[in-house]
Amino acid sequence: MDFSDDAFVLAARAHGDTGVIVELLTEAHGRRAAYVAGGASRKMKPFLQAGARVAVEYRARTSDHLGSAKLEPMGEGPSALFDDPLALTGLAAAAAVAQGALPEREPHPGAFLAFEAMMSAFAIPDVWPAVFVRFEAGLLEDLGFGLDLSRCAATGSTDDLCWVSPRTGRAVSREAGRPYADKLLKLPPFMLGAQAGVGEGDIGAGFDLTGHFLEQFVFHPLDRPLPPARVWMIDKLREAGRL
């Protein structure tokens, strides 16, 4: 099985003395693991970092075998973020969430586009945490577990939606949810549309919301916890007063 594609590097680990096993999120062929000969060399290491964009020449004997890949860098990749430790923490978390959530060898072009948008957002410190929440919501939707935030699950109303059912992922209006407020998840307004601003506590509420459903529908069935890199990112955002 051979193909050429664009991809983002999600992770890389040494294999043997000179090779590397790289995890890629490709545009048209989903998440793929591949062996990169010479990947441990000083020349190749910079574009095997999480978030690096590469052109891939992939080859495998069958669809079930570990393939090999030749990679060519595209653009400056994550090097533009080296002066922003918080953004680098976010990048590591985004790569870990994508790697852990997306099944291997299954096309998810929507996830690729979401990761591409996420990479662009990391350059804007005041924006990327909210984009990250939307990125996770997009992953859930691409995997078939999208949140239904269009109308109140109890009344059908589209007004004053401020809660989400932790069981169904459907929105609930303020009035309908008031008696059950302690059992519902907060719905931050920015998740309802681009025009809504981000208020105090909204980013934390957004991460609580997407984290709940990622854990319930994606990671728990795989008997895995949420990625430690995501937990670390949230801790760092909290220390920076960004939640």
C-alpha cells in the first residue's frame, strides 16, 4: 500500500540505533505509524517534533503492516512557538489527544483540518485555549460523538442555553436545567458561536465539558485515561490564570 499525502507529526520514538517510529496525522489516510530510516539523525530531528508539518511518501506491503515513510518538511512548524512555553504545552496536549483519540488507518479529514486550525491558533496567546476546546469538540463530532448544542433537550428552545447533559451531550436551557444545575455541565457561550465572547471561567468550563465526553466515549472504552499532556496543559493554564 503506497500513498503520498500531507501530514502533521504527532509523536516520534527511537527504534534501533538510527531509526524512528513516527505517528502521523495525514490529511486523507488518517493516523498512521511508520518507520523513518535515519530519523534519529541531527538533520531530521527538527521536523520530527510534534506539530511539524511534512509531506509523506508512505509505503507498506499490506494495510496491516507497519509502513515506512520518507518525510519532507513543510513550513517552519513548531519552531515559531519555541519562545512561548505555554503554547508548546498546548501543542503537546493537542498532539496527544489526537494520537489517543483517533483510530489508526481510518480517514478523518475533518480531524486533520481541525489540527491545522489549532496549529495556526497557537500563535495567538489570547485565542488558542478557546480554539483548543473547539478542537476537542470537533474531534468528538468527527468520531461520531458530537455534542448537540442546537436546542434545549427538554423544551426544544434555542434561547438561553447554558447547560449540557453529562449523559446525552445535549444542551439544556437555563430555566429547564435550574432544578438539576448541580448535575449538569456548564455550557460556555463561546461554544455556541463565534460572536460570543469568552468570560471568566469559560475556558475551564469548556475543558470540563469536552474532557467529560472524551473520557466517557473515547478513552474509557479503550481503557485509557485522558492524556497526561492534557492534564499538564490545564494545570499550566490554571497557574497562568487563563482558566
